[in-house]
Amino acid sequence: MEVLTALGVAVVVIVALSILAVSALRNAQHAKAQAEATKFVNEAIEEVRAVRDQRGWSTFSSFSVTPPDNCYSVTSSTPLDLVGVSCGGSPIVGSTQFTREIKLDGKDVTGGPSEPGCPIGNTCPGRMITVSVFWTDAYGSNTSQATTILTEWK
């Protein structure tokens, strides 16, 4: 009887440790995916900023900000460029787990100390850039997203 009780306790402990290990592994994989998605979001924002800087504001501001034609992908050409894609996310080169969506929207800004390219009190055109990265894991569908506003700063 004592042997049976000890065996039962051992089985319960082993099952509990297994569940704990699987849960820790799942959490670590999710955290790694979240960090990678955030990296992809930040890369895209910097690439869009580079398109504005390399192509100039007049070209950059001519990209459509009207849905459904306001989703883009950044080309790897030199200089960088934006190409229209369908909204909902495009695969990220080198990744099979993530898709990325880059959306441009019109966003006027009011000049002031935080907007040195726009005279104080004036309203200047801007572009709100929203980058979303999507992936699915053991926790279901996930999104990492960031938004920034770009203006004509030169």
C-alpha cells in the first residue's frame, strides 16, 4: 500500500513538472516571437522614413492615403521605394511566421517646437505611418503595432 501511494505521488509530481516545463517553453517561444515582431515593426518604420528621406517629400507625399489603396511594402531597391499591396499583411522576407502591413494615412500637424519643419501656428501636411506585424502561435493570433507621424522636415 505504501509503495502504491509513493508511486502515485511520484506520478503526480512528474506530470506537474512536465506541464510546468511545457508552459515555460510556450511562454519563452511567445516572448521570442513578440520581440522579433517588434524588431520587424521598427525596421519597417525606419525603412519608410528612409523612403521619405531618399525620395523627397513631394514623392513621398504623393503615395495614396485613401483606403484600400494605402497599404504598402518597402522594396529592397536602391534607393528604397514603396509599392502598393493589398491590406492585410505581406510576407516578410526571410520569415515564414510573420506578415507585415504598412499603412499610410494623411495626418496634418500644427507647427511648434516639436515640429521644427512646420512654422509655429501653421498646419503642415504629414503622414501617419502604422506598421503591424501579425503571427499565430500557441496563444492564437497576435499583433505587434507601432505608429509614427512623418513630415517634411528638410
